[in-house]
Amino acid sequence: MKDEPRFRGIFCPHVVPLDADGAIDEAELRRYVDWLIERGVDGLYPNGSTGEFTRFTAAERRRIVEVVADQAAGRVPILAGAAEANLRETLAACEHYAKLGVAAVAIVSPYYYKLGAEGVYAYFAEIGRHSPVDVTLYNIPMFASPIEVDTARRLAEECDRIVGIKDSSGDLPFMMRLIDAIRPSRPDWSFLTGWDACLFPMLQVGCDGGTHASSGVAPELTRALYGATRAGQLDEARALQHRVARIFDAFFAAADFPDGFRIGAALRGFGNGRGRMPRSASQRDAEPALRAQLAELLRQEGLL
Amino acid sequence: MKDEPRFRGIFCPHVVPLDADGAIDEAELRRYVDWLIERGVDGLYPNGSTGEFTRFTAAERRRIVEVVADQAAGRVPILAGAAEANLRETLAACEHYAKLGVAAVAIVSPYYYKLGAEGVYAYFAEIGRHSPVDVTLYNIPMFASPIEVDTARRLAEECDRIVGIKDSSGDLPFMMRLIDAIRPSRPDWSFLTGWDACLFPMLQVGCDGGTHASSGVAPELTRALYGATRAGQLDEARALQHRVARIFDAFFAAADFPDGFRIGAALRGFGNGRGRMPRSASQRDAEPALRAQLAELLRQEGLL
Amino acid sequence: MKDEPRFRGIFCPHVVPLDADGAIDEAELRRYVDWLIERGVDGLYPNGSTGEFTRFTAAERRRIVEVVADQAAGRVPILAGAAEANLRETLAACEHYAKLGVAAVAIVSPYYYKLGAEGVYAYFAEIGRHSPVDVTLYNIPMFASPIEVDTARRLAEECDRIVGIKDSSGDLPFMMRLIDAIRPSRPDWSFLTGWDACLFPMLQVGCDGGTHASSGVAPELTRALYGATRAGQLDEARALQHRVARIFDAFFAAADFPDGFRIGAALRGFGNGRGRMPRSASQRDAEPALRAQLAELLRQEGLL
Amino acid sequence: MKDEPRFRGIFCPHVVPLDADGAIDEAELRRYVDWLIERGVDGLYPNGSTGEFTRFTAAERRRIVEVVADQAAGRVPILAGAAEANLRETLAACEHYAKLGVAAVAIVSPYYYKLGAEGVYAYFAEIGRHSPVDVTLYNIPMFASPIEVDTARRLAEECDRIVGIKDSSGDLPFMMRLIDAIRPSRPDWSFLTGWDACLFPMLQVGCDGGTHASSGVAPELTRALYGATRAGQLDEARALQHRVARIFDAFFAAADFPDGFRIGAALRGFGNGRGRMPRSASQRDAEPALRAQLAELLRQEGLL
């Protein structure tokens, strides 16, 4: 066990560009990977919530990680979302991603059914016991069964393979309790926040970095915010946080998540902005004005 | 369009027995199908929430419907849960199930991501437009994006292929509003409740039947409750509702849903009671006492 | 202890007309009491949520009950809301209302702070022990600490003075569990529903009546619904429930509760429709159109 | 308008010691005020949620502020909770407190009824228009109608008399949005957090101070945390935040809020620890062990 967190900085949970038929547009995905790395992201996070993992088939999810890992070619570490329908399938995905050289897998807490704390623990403990690759927990209580502080602590104490957590609750006291409960015995754990609107204070209380949908639209800003905070330029960091929050709020509110961030990727030049969910006539009619408004916001930030 | 609801009575959303390795135990599933039909259920509902559709692979979900349809052999209608990762996969499943002769498919509202009303509408409208088999909506707001009254009404008016809704909210005013909004223009729609604890009043306000996890454990009771209500034996129905609620509460609270109902199926003689989710040591230790307590409840009802 | 519920039928939790200065308009309140009794309500319920008990001073709350009791003059029983700042003040109010001859007091569960079940129990047990007049519990979980089934059961078993519950959750399974838990040992308990949109099924599962804001606007409809249900005219009752729900939905949505029902009383001829909460310019501007729309709804029902 | 926030530092929302009969123990309250000031609190906050303002009569609330103001005698500023049953009573309280020389009043958002944003705005705008003393808004969405960012911004722009907000949500992104929306045009506004577990990051994002129940039990810690943060001793501040959170969690969980903090005051030497809410036999039986456990926690912190 190292005495430093494994993962630090800005990891990008990116969308997957689709072609006109809704199939994965691998060429665009590769261009997007290159661009994100060139913009300075510290890692990539395919098959996250932003990446709409639930809307791809199991085979497609594997293909996405294959393409991303191949294109990144070791330039940045990859956290690969690996949750599948059940434990057996999830472990098979972990094995596959291990062979592709990902730095770790990220496993979202069981969703659809709302599990109690003991069931969440049992699920991750089994993964921690059998995964051939390091595992990060993924807590997103608005979509999935919550991972409680005590559950994470038990897993940290019992499973060397589990090396961190991404938390998308945006709940500062929760994050502080997590860090207080785990860091003393597991200095190698990484604590990553997934709630874009509070990256700055999260870093201030001890987080190691963030995995934000906004990084797929404005990686320049999230990277600058991370850098300013690390450099102790707190006034600059506060101002950048304000700008990141404006971006996040606008793209989050633009459509059912994560479709706004898909439009954002398109505005930055990647993909056509269309996801897999059907849209109603009124949604289609509203889109040109919506795109224009989001583009204007990016222009104000000097990103277009 | 007929002027009578397509589906009436007690449909059973059953668990899928697994073998010691966690694979589908087809022989047990077939025996269970026979037993449920012999006990009088009016229809079967594979790949529902009770059937843990999210924990099977896409191939397994198809196999489950194949086995159930083959074994039922037309004795009762089948509502086949057909939600897959995205619209294309869902429509492919609808086509497959249509060929198997199911009476209709049941499509759960999009889950994980919480969609707004317009997104829910767009999703079902597209399914309604392209499905080769009749479709029932499945509203379960504790797990999935809610289907609002107005959304259901729009779908009823625009899509002949959509022929009903299963609602698992247990919210009587919601159901009454649904019926008031839709029945006048779509007398062929079926309104089915999925909340076991209020089948009796749901039938009183105009529901056509129910799809209850309890029917997999005590089909005798849910069938008797349905029959008594239809026959106007209201005191008898009220007393039966009390007994159904006791069964439901006990098996619902026994474990993370739907594991209690899996134990219930095992107590009635089908499968080993073990699901696909890992259990912790303390959960395993607690199970014998739990099974004994649930068995005692069934004995009190004369079901063991 | 009697073997029949103490309270049956439609109790009206009415608003209190105010004059142009916001003071209680006693003359209008007296006229309103007469009118409600003439329209057939089975009882009156001053100082309920509809009556905005929190927005009057302690002295004003007493005056309201004095006026209502004096004007009713024994024609119908009175359930007087008696919750004050603390136990001592609440018991003093109970004593005062007992002298005025009210049939019972109604005590809302502690609000603002959210109490656990044991705290809710302790509060009502102490009231049950010391009140000189019969007490009904008032459960309204959207505003106050929830009263759980087991808490109500303990209170029913231990406190003869506690003789019923008004539940405004609209949760049918909850009401059925309450009745199942309490009626066998306390046949004198009354179970009243306060959720207008489900009076019909509530009566079907065993409720004794309802206390509905809608009764202050359209007592003709709630009384007719109650009567039809009691007479076994179920189709008629279902149709009336639909009409009551339309009234309720419209007046509930018209403004922050209960201001819509205050407008409703004004439309029926009582008071000026103005409450004590300030309104913004845009709220004031919107009111004429809102009143016209609500009036039209009442006209459609033949009530204007 | 000044260009600096009016209120900074640690304001203590204290409990009110009661005698054996449940009456206000003025002598203990005076001793407690002295002790808090001696421990360095920057201000006092009578009639807050910790002060159980809803459980006192209107006359008692006035008496509490009179005693606190008289005893403080200008040594520290006083934020006096002034919410009464309605606008007229609230403004009368504001006038009374103005004469007592309080620095400002604090007005909780309307509670019991859940108001929409426009109603919340209208209420505070009217207070801001007529109050003879400066006003701070009090947002505590777990108990009262939420004050949205846009509502606070409108009030800041329109009402000079409104000079700040206390927010007890613990929601960092919300606080950052508030500050971003208001500080540019109102540099005199104070942003105070009322959620003890995140004082440190709240100060980092720009809050001016905190009003914490914990300050009534361990003012030494909250003051030290404030001081360390202001001095830029961030590691020290982080460690102190951890200790404050432990205190807060323990006293918050000890009983229905705020009874744990009442016990805390008693452990520090003020009052008997008994509030006005009745306790059940089991609550009474559990208290000695609970007090011992809380005392041990204070001993570990060197506070006993």
C-alpha cells in the first residue's frame, strides 16, 4: 500500500459520440479523447453516468473502453465504469478492462432496487475480493443505492483492492466524514467529487480531485480551478468555481441529464449532440435556440 | 378498439428460480409456472421488478420469456417485461416476444436517470409507434422516472398500441385521476395496480386487476381477494386485504426487495430461495431464523 | 367505551373570514357557520390547517372556537383544533374548549421540529392523560411529524381519552393498517380522512368520514359523496369523487394552501377571500383571472 | 450601505434554561449569556431553532430577548429571532426588539405551510419594507419553506433593511450561488451558515461566520475553528472541523433536536437539561447513560 492517493486531479467522464444511426462513432470518440488529453485532463472515465453506460449494450460498453484505452495509449490513466447486470458479469468486465490496462475500474452502487447498507457492503466486498484490478466505489445517491460512510469504511479496511471513492452527492459534510473515517488507515485512497458546483471546497476539505461532466465541455476551466486551488490561489479558485458552476448549471438544466453535456461536446466539435433517447416534437423544436444559448455561454468564456 | 379492458384479474410477476451456480433453473421455473396457473392466476408477468429483470443479461431475459411462454402454452396471457438498454434493443425484444405469442409487453419507465415528463412521453410514444405487439406502461416511481397522469393521457390518445398501465405507487388519488383521464376515450385500457397493500380499494375505484409480488407466494389469497371484491362481498374482501397486506409486509421487509419473495417462492416449493446479489456474513447468519418466521406466517394462513 | 365510532360523516375544517384590516370578521364567520350547517355538514372543525391556526394568536384561536361553538349552538358537534406552543398551553386550551362544549379537540402532531416516533408518542400520551375532553390525533406528514401506526396503536390502547385520528396523508395502505391495528380493541375510535381526493376509497376501507377543505367550498358535493357511499350507490359515489377531486385540485393549486379555499369561501359568499399572508405584485395581478376561473368551475358544478 | 459585511464570526443560537416547573430560569440564562461571551462568541442568537422559539409563548419570546439583551449589555451584538404568528405580530416584535437595541432580527421563512417562492418573497419583502431594525433571513429547508437563491437576490436588491442570511441547509453549492448572486451588489450582506458540520468549507467559499448549536456546548471549538480559518491555518482548521463535527453529530443524534444541545448546556453547567417536550418512560430511562456518554465526549475534548 502506498502512502499517497492513487488518483489525483481532473478525470473526465465523457459522453460517447454517436453517428446518425445512433451507433458509436469511434472516429469522433478517438478525436475527443485526444482533445481532452491535450486540454490537460488527468484521466479519462468512460462508462460513467455522463457516458450513459446504461443506454449501451454490454458489448458496446466493452468496445467503448477498448477504444478509449487504445487511443489514450497510456498518456493518462483510465477509470473504467464496469458495472454490469450482476456480480458475475461485472467481474468479467473487470477482467477484460484489466487486460486493457486501465488504472482502475469504477463500480456504481447497485441501482434500480434500493439496497440497504448491508446489501451494498456485501456487493462491493465481493467485487473487492475477486477483482483483478483496483476498484473505486461510485456513490451517486440521486440515482443509486447510497453508500454510507460506515459501509465505505468497512470496505476500506477489508479490501486492499478498493482504492477510492467517487461521490456525486455534493454533500461536503458527507465527504469530510468519509475522509476522516478512511484516510488515517488508508492513505492510498482517493476521494474524488463528482459534483461540479463544489469542486473548490471539496478540494479544500481534502478531496484529491474531481470527475465532472463539465470537464467534457470546458476542461480548460476545471483544470484551471484544480490548479489554482492546489497552488493556493484561493481568490482565483473561487472565481473559477463560479464560472464552472455557471457552465454546469446551464448544461445540466438544458435537457434530461446528460443530454446537455452531449450538446456541449458537439459545440466543442465532437459528435452531433444527439443521444439515444427519443425526443418529442416540442423538444426537437426547442433545440436550436437551446444550442445557441449554450454556445453563447461558451463564447462568453472564450471557449468558442 | 374493444370497449372492454384487455387485461383483468391477477397477473403474477414471479421470481426466476436459480440453480446452485446462479444460473436460471429452467425446470424449476416450468414447475413454478404450472403451479401458479393451477392456483388460478389470470396471467404471468416475467421480467418484472419481482423478476429482477435488471440482474439478468439481455439473453437471459429472452430465455426467461421463452420458457414461460412455452410452459404456459396459451393457458393464461403473458405480459412480458421488455425494457432493454435503449429504444432499439427494447423494440427488438418486443418483436421477439411478439413472435412468442405474448399478450402484451410491459415497459418500465426509464430508470437510473430521472427523466422529465416530456422525455418519458417521447420514449413511450416511440415505442407505441413501432412495437409490433400491444404495450402496457409500467409506473414505479420509487425506482424509475414517474409517469404523470397527463403523460399517460397523451399516450392513450395518440397510440392505439398502448393498452394499459401498471402502477406500483399505491397512490389511490393518482390511480383515480388516471382512470378519469383515460377511460372515457380508451375503454379498452387496463389499469393494474402493483401495490399489494391496496388491491381492494384500487379495485373499488375502477382498477381491472393487480400484478403483485405477493401472488408468487400466496396466489390463493390475492385470487380470493380479487374474486370477493368482484362478487361484491366487501367485508370478506376487506378481511382478505388485511391478510394480503400482512404477507406483503413480511416478505417485503424480510430482505432487500425482491429477495424476500424469492424466499417465499422457495417456501412454497420452488427454487432454493437464493438470488444473484451477494450477501454479507451477517445476512447469511440471519437467514435461517428469517425463513422460519416467514414459514410460520404461511402456516398461519394455511399455505404450508 | 362505546362500541361505535364517536364521529361520523363530513366535518368541515373551515377558513376564518377576515375584515379589511385582517381582523377576524365574526359576523361573516357566524353566517358561514350557519350556511355550512344548513348545507348538511355533520360537524365543524375550527383551527385546522384550512383554518390557518398557526397564523392567529393564541387569543384569536380561542375566540374563533368561542364564536363557532356559540353560533353552532349544539346543532352539530365541534372538533376544535387545540394545539398551542407547548403542552401546558395546549392543555389550557383543551380545558377552555371543554367548557365551551366541543365534542372533542384535535391535536396536530408536533411540527417545525421533526420528532421521532417516541417523542410523538410521549407528547400525545401526556395530552391523553390530562385532557378534560376527548382528543383526536391529527396526522399530516407533509407539514408535521408523522404519527406512525404503532404510535397510534399504543395511544389507543393506553388512553381512553384519545378517541380517533384524522389522517391527511391520503395513503390508503396506511389507513388500512391503522384500522386493522386499532379497531378491534377500540371500536369507539373514529378514523377520518383529510385528503379530499380519496374520500370514496377511504370510506370503502372503513373510514368513518372526512374533514376536507373542499367541504368549505362545496359541502353539497362532499355530503353527497358521503351519502352515496353509505347508501351503497358506488357508481354514483365514484362519479362524485371525480367531481370533488376536480374542485380540490383546482382550489389547492390556486395559491399557497389554504388561500385557494379562502377564495372559495368568498365565491360562496363568505368573507373577502383575503388571508393574512402578504402577496407580491404579481400575485395580486393574477388574482382576478384566478377568481374568475375558480368561479367558472363552481358554476359548472351548479354551485354558483 | 457599508462595503463590509455587518456580521462576522460565531453567533450562538442558545437554548433557554428552564426551572423544575418548565418556566424560564432567568438567573441561569443570565449566567449562560455571561459564560458564552467570556468564551468568545461574537454574538448571541436568542429565539433560534436551538432556542426552541416555537415552544414558548409570544410573551416568553419577548422576555427571553429582554433578558439576553440586558445581560449582554452591548458586549456582543444580538440577532433576535422575531418570527411570530403573522406579519403584524412579527413587525410588532421587530419594533420591541429594536427598542432593546438588538443589532438585527432574524426571521425564519414561513413554516408549517410550505410556501412557493413568490409567497416567501412577498412575506420578507413586506417585513423589509416595514421593519424598524435590520433583518436577516433564516433559511432552514428541513423545517420551513425554502428560500431560493433568486428570492434572496430580489430581496437584497429591493430592501436595504435586509442585510444578510443564515442558511442551515449545509449545502455548499447553494451558499456559493447565494454569495455569487448577492455580494457584488450588496457588499454589506452577511452570509452565515447554520450547519455545524461544514463551517470550515463554508468560510472558505466566502461565508462570514456561523450560528451553530454546537457553540452553546463547545464555543471554544467553534471559535478556534473560525480563528484558524481566518488566520489561514488550514490544516489546523480541518482538524478542528473534524472535532466540531463529532460534537455536533453526537448532540444532534442524542435526542429529538434540540434536546441534545440542552443536555450539552447542562453538562457545561447551565440549566437542568430538561426541555418542554414530554418524554416517554423509555426516553427517561435512557437518559442517564446518554448523559454519561455525552459527558465523556466533552471530557475527551478537554471541555469537562
